[in-house]
Amino acid sequence: MSKYFSIRYKNLHPYTPGEQPQDQQYIKLNTNESPFPPAPAVLDAAAEAAENLQLYSDPRSLELRRAIAKEHGLSALNVAVGNGSDELLNFAFIAFGNKKAAFTYPSVTYGFYSVCLNVNTVARRSIPLKEDFTIDPAEYLDLGTNIVLANPNAPTGLLLSVEQIEQIVAANPDHVVIVDEAYIAFGGETCIPLVKKYPNLLVLRTFSKSHSLAGARLGYAIGQKDLIADVNKVKNCINPYNINRMTAACGIAALEAEDYYQQNIQTIMDNRNFTALALRRRGFEVLPSAANFLLVKPDFCTGEALYEGLKDRGILVRHWKTSRIAGWCRITIGTIEQMTKLIGAIDQMMAEKTEG
Ligand code: PMP
């Protein structure tokens, strides 16, 4: 830390992203990216947009917002776009939180929530998950704080129903409820239709996972127009041109290639079933996931040993040392070839353990 670093930030704890090795020698099953490339039309759209990079992008991202709105039968006024949904989380925490207006979230969830609330000096509290890692909606009624929930939750992959989400949103009318649907495409039902009924609901989505655009950085928020205007007001104070020309073009083209992405999503769901079955047969505990990852607990070694053993064999998965999930690893679902290699590596580790 330099002597110039602001004193108010001296206790910052930055988010730790999953490893991003810059060589290609690992099978990357650690950051929930899609194993499939963007649709060919998306690459063409990015190349075409690159021809005008001397010009700023549209600060209102109108064409992109209109395309997203159309997808959900809404208007562009119901849509804000961000440099990844992470940026929208930041804008929303600034817009709706402060030292008194806290945000509540589950004790095991996406780690960026607490980090980003902290840097914005927004008060925060967490509610422990149930013993079986589920969220009990009854514990989120009339909380007196804003709420942020990932649905499905990360890294558990466990899903709340639209009815359960509605129960929470309806029971907190004086506070904003952010529902982060980063992984909803992999088997969940979206709560976007509830936006028409509830002025306090903000739904976040991303193109990073189901639409193979993690590197383009594109997310969006859906809500009633006043809530969206608040998010955009903050956006215009922090990063008015937050969506670059290539990313905007990619997003529009991706929405037009929905068949391609739906096929990939189906393949990932099939590969998830294959992997869950193979791991359960090998004595693993596997949470029922509605996302493109599985949270799994081996019985032949610790979570950390599984992470290390797989890394030694060229496969990266995610492990957290925090106590509640220390025995577990999160494995992103890749292609069937990648998942077969994963199972092969686990068989090797189990055989070595038996021999040893
Ligand atoms: N929400 C959740 C639950 C996530 O796991 C992630 C990915 N790390 C994000 C939001 C952010 O995604 P992005 O910024 O790539 O849209």
C-alpha cells in the first residue's frame, strides 16, 4: 500500500476471482464459463463494430436495450446494461444502499456481494443457509433491509421457485430485492414476469455463462422504469460509456442466435446429469444443481485435496477454504470430453489412494 492510499479504504478485502491461467494447458472448470465459442454471427458482429472504434459507443446503449427488452416483452425503459452484471451490482448497491439501508444475503453465496457492498460502505448482514444448504424464504420476510439473492444460488446451484421469490419480494415492499439470475438459463424459471407487479424487484442477468460472452462483459438489469432510471443515473455518474461498441454488437447478435445457445445449454444440462451420476457412483455428495456447475463433496479425500489432485492432473476446479464449504469443490460443467477426463482423473486419484 502506498502512503497515498485513502485511509477509508485501508480495510478493503478485494474479491478473489477464480484462477485465470494465461496458458492453455489446463482444462478450466473453475469460473463457470461456457466451453462453447460464441455463435459465428456474434464474431462477425464484433469485427464489424470494430471498424468504428474511433467513435464513442452510444451512452444510452439504446439498440441493445431495445433488443433485450423485446426478448422479455418489455420496453427499453425497463432495461439497464452493464459491463458484466458485476457492474450492475455495483450501481445497484450505490443506488439503493447506504450506511443505514443495509443489504441482506445468504451466508453462502456469490462472494462479490459482500466485497462490493463493503467498498461502497453499505451496511450488510447475512442469514445462514439451512443445514442442507437451502435458503428458507420464511427467513427473508419483512427484513427491514434490501436483499440480494442469487437464483440459482452460487456456489450451491440450488434453486428457489418463482413462488418463493414472489413471497420474498411481496413481503419487503419498502426495500429493493435484487434477484441475480446469472445461471437461470440452466434449468430455472425466471422471475422477470414479476417485474410488472412489483416496483421493488430488480432482476440481473448476464451474457457471460449461457451466451458464451464472459470476455465481452455484458450484463443487464430488468425492473420497473423508476428503478432502472435510478440505476442508470448512477451509471451516468461513474461510467457513461460503459458498454463498448463491440460488446453491444455481440449482445444484439447473440439474441438473434438463440437456437445455437439453447442447444449448448441443453448439452451442458445433459453433461451435468452425466457428471452428477458418475460422481455419486463414486461416493461423492452432489447438490442438485440448476446451474452450469456442481457443488460436490468427495468422501475419499478433503475438498482441498481434490482441488490439488485435479490441478496436478491439469484440471482446475474451485475450492474455498471457508469452513461451511471447505469439504466441497465447485466444478463447472464443460464438454463431454472434458467431463470424461475429469472422471478419469478422479478415478486415478481414488486408485492411488487405495494403493497408497
Ligand atoms: N452473479 C453470480 C452469481 C456470478 O457467479 C457471477 C460470475 N462470477 C456474476 C454475477 C457476474 O457475472 P458477470 O459480471 O460476468 O456478468
